[in-house]
Amino acid sequence: GLSTDWSNLTDEQQSLIADLVENGQHHLFAGWDAPGTADDEKAAFLASLEKINANYPGGLVGYIANARKLLAEAKTGANPFEGFTPEQPEKVDLNTFDATMEHYEAIGAKQFDKVGVVLVAGGLGERLGYNGIKLDIAVEVLECTTYLKHYADNLLAMQARSESQRPVPFIIMVSQDTGPKTRESLEANDYFGLEKEQVHILQQELVPAIADNDGALALNKKYELILKPHGHGDIHMLLHTSGVAAKLQREGIEYLMFIQDTNGPSFNTLPAAVGVSVEKGYDFNSLAINRIPGEAVGGLAKLVGNGKELTINVEYNQLDPLLRATISPEGDVPNEEGFSVFPGNCNTLLIRVASYVRILEASQGIIAEFVNPKYTDDTKSAFKKPTRLETMMQDLPKLFGESEKVGVTIFSRMWSFSPNKNNIADAAAKVASGGPADAGATAESDFYAACRKRLEVAGAKVETAEEIKILGVPFTLGPKVILRPSFAMTLAEGREKISGVSISDRATLILDGKDIVLKDVELTGRSGLIVKACDGAKVTVSGSTIDNEGFKLVELTEEEMGPGGDAPEYIKIRGYRFEDRGAALYEFDEPGEYEVEA
Ligand code: UGB
């Protein structure tokens, strides 16, 4: 009963249509106009079906089958945690910056040429209300380093510290929303010093929305599917179908570190996390923080029951019901230390490549898809709006067997997790209800806090500033310290290069370069000191008191914040900027030995 002229379709198109019709998708082709009318729309529609069919392992028929199965399960209301009791996962606590942390860092730092970095950056950041890609946002606005440059700088620093100096593979997952601008940023900046060949861009595709429990694909209008994002779990499928995971394994990469687009501190944790994975034999190491009850990050728990044991992220919307049904009738309430019972998932994951590739091959990279339809009523027979299958990258351990080991490594928050996810108004509301802001200003202040910590570990006297509040978002900005990854990747490295330093609450210190040494240097008042040294430039700054006007924080006026204000958007999302009032700048772009007495 399909009314169109099918004779000029390719064999593949005809067989795809036949397969779809056989699988309950007759409506996609019903009521078609006669040949000669809307031919372009029809062609585009068929092209979109073919594209989706090619991108999803098992094709559209596989997608529909998976949808029917998951929707049937959702309808019976099966509790995914039935029979399981959550227990504490196996964990290593690195909240303290002590010998244990340095022990793991030392192990991890030897593995820099066996690690690849995977950045999931397909999301648009609607909650942040930012108009570009999130990777182009500045993580700090003293020098306005973007997240993408900051991540690339870390890869360069890892390379510079490994014996082989082999380029660290950098895999970036983009979507149709973020792909063009991500490529543009890389190209406009000459790949930030990386080699083009070490960067692998993988594009995730949208999946069709589903209109009912029978898995009927939803149409926007005649000849047009409704398409929706499939989630960050697509990274596993893409690393499989592209062959990149297997290729990296053949090239000797042993670990992949998965990071998010706006989590600036992730590389602080890399050396120690790798050290933990190596020493404990973890196939999957989830990096975590002490979670605040109710916080929008999942909880990492060991689920025990049904003859099984599985350490997994319990997503934030499922955690409270699970706790109520098992170990905590009050739900997600604070423990004696004020934290949620289970560590919070940073979604920074360190995965052992050998087990990963094996699991990708067995699963085709489709990792624990789920569906979350909103039904019109209790009969669960109709949806309020079309739904779709989704995946989350942290669900990989659901496919693990007895032999794979999952562990959790806990770090302090400013050191490991300070994403920039919320606009100022939402951030202020989150703070008001007792949660973290996870906003531009806090991402920046935590960035400085982590660098201050490196100074403190090196014995520096650091005078912490008072908390300030801009537009309802509280944060502690000073002293503002940037130690670039070129300067130090581990605590030990910072200790070797810093001695006798003291820095006042309003001062600014920026160090960029591998061979910079600071000895007996005092930064008073609001003074600023910036030292930049190229490769081969050995710079010693010693016996100095720095006393200048440094950087001044200037709050944006209401007018500047408004739509007419000409401040860049990455400034507006934090509500302030800095003015350089005469910080001391020492820059060395020729190799050699230099002594600086300011
Ligand atoms: N992302 C993609 O690349 N593609 C997609 O289709 C979707 C996202 P969100 P979410 O660490 O704060 C996760 O939306 O999903 C990228 C964990 O599930 O910011 O709400 C996107 O670009 C949760 O357990 O996060 O929550 C970004 O880089 C918790 O730990 C990343 O995926 C929380 O993150 C995350 O996307 C957290």
C-alpha cells in the first residue's frame, strides 16, 4: 500500500525500506506524494535513514529491536536494582596531599607515554547558556586560557616528561552541534602545538526518537524524523567502530583517561590516578569526590546481590530511591562528616585498554542503553513526547565479568572536579540550597586553589583571601596562582622548583615553563609576577620582594552584563574581569640560563 514510484531507488534503499516496514515502520512511508512532488524531501529522508542505519551497530532494525526490548522492560516497571544492596566500593582516598599521593604520582608519571586522553565534548551546555562550544570558554581570565588549550597544554607537558616523548593520543568526541567549531578552534590555533595526527575527532550522531512502546520511529513531519542525542556513552561505540581503540592498543597505549569538556582540574589527578590503576590492577578507575547530598553527580557504590557484585555509578536521580529501599530509609542524607554515603562521580574515568578493547568487541560498543520515557498515565501505554535510547559512558562496568576490577579514587574537590555547567542565576540558586555552584567563577577560583595547593606542598606561605560573592555566587579568588602544566605535573616537581616563597591574599603568580625556579621570593599586597620560559630557558628568580599593582578584579556593571554590553560572553558568565595594573612580566624565548632579581 505504499504510494510512490520506488523503481528509481537503489537496491540498498529498497531493502532498507522493506526491513523497516517489516519492523513496524510502515507509517514512515505511508501517504507519500506521487513521483514529481516533494522528491527532494523524499531523497533527503531516505539519505537520513541510510546514514543512521550505517552509524548504529546493528542498523536501524537493531535500534528498533533494542528499543522494543527496553520499552517492554520499562513498562513492567522493573527496578534495575531489585535484589541489590549498595555497599562501599573499593576505594583509595587521596584527599590529603601526603606521601601516599606522591607515591602514586611517581608511579603514574612513568606511564605518560602509555596513556591516551578521551574528551567527550558533544554537549552544547544549555544549562550554561553559552552560545559557542564549551571548549572555547576560558577556564581563567587572567590570561584567558580556553579549556581546549588547557587540555592540549597538559598533553604537551606529559609528552615532554616521558622518556619516548611520544605524542599522547587525544580523542575528541564531538556532535553535529559542536564539531565544526571544535575543528575551527583547533585549526585556527595550529592544534595548540599538538601534531594533527595525534588528534582523533569522532563525531557522534543523533538517534531517532521513538513514539510508542512498539518502537515506531517518530516523525517531525512527513519525510522528517525527530532526532535526539544518544548520550556521552556514544564514545565507546565510536572508539569501537572507528577502530581507534584497537589501534591504540596495538600502538602500546595501556590506559585511556576520559574527561569532560569543562572540568579544568581533571589533569591534576591524572598522575596519581594512573598510579592507583597500575598498583591496584584496576580495569576501571572512577575518579570521585566527597559528594554533597542531593548533588547532581552520581554516587559510586558496590551493588551486592543476586549472586553478583558490581561497582557502578548510580545516577543522581536513582540514588535516593535506592538508598530509601535499602540502607537508608531517610534517603540521600548526610553522614557524620556531612557527605552523602557514597563518593560522587566526577565522570573522569581511567580505563585499562586491554579489557576495554575486549569488551568493545563483545558488545559492539553499545554500552548499557537505557530508555526513560515520560508516560501520559499509569497504564504506561503512551508517552507525553517521543523518547529515545540513551547511554552514559560511566556504565561500561555493567559489561564486566568476574575478572575485571573496578575501583574508586577519591580526591579533594578543587583538585579534581569543578565543572563550569551552570549560568550565574542557576548557580546562585544551587548555592542557596546548599549545593556547589559549578559555574564560571568557581571553576576559575578552584583552578587557582589547586595551584595554590602545589605551592603549599612546596612549603610556600600562602595567605588565603576572603570569600567574595558576585551575583549570588560565592568564591575565594586569591591569591591567584597559575602553575602551567609545563611547570609541574606532579607535587614532587613543584617541590623541586619552589622554596622560600610567600604570597599575599591579593597577589598573582603565573609560572609557565619547565625550568623555572623560585627561591626566596615574596609577593606582597596586590603584586603580580609572571615568568614564562621557553624550552631550554633555565630561569632562576631569587631573593626578591615583588611589589607592584598587579591585577585588579573589576566587577561588570549591570550595563556591561546586559545584552548590549561588549564584554565577551566568557567574561559575562562570571561577572568580573581583571585589569593588569603593572604586574612584573619576565619572558624568555631563547634557550639559555637566566637569573632574575626583581
Ligand atoms: N556529552 C557528550 O559528549 N555527548 C552527549 O550526548 C551528552 C554529553 P553533562 P550529565 O560529572 O557532573 C554526568 O550533560 O550527563 C558530554 C554524569 O552522568 O554535563 O548530566 C558533554 O559535552 C553524572 O554521573 O553531564 O552528568 C560533557 O562533556 C555526573 O557525574 C559531558 O558529556 C555529572 O556528569 C557531561 O555531560 C558530572
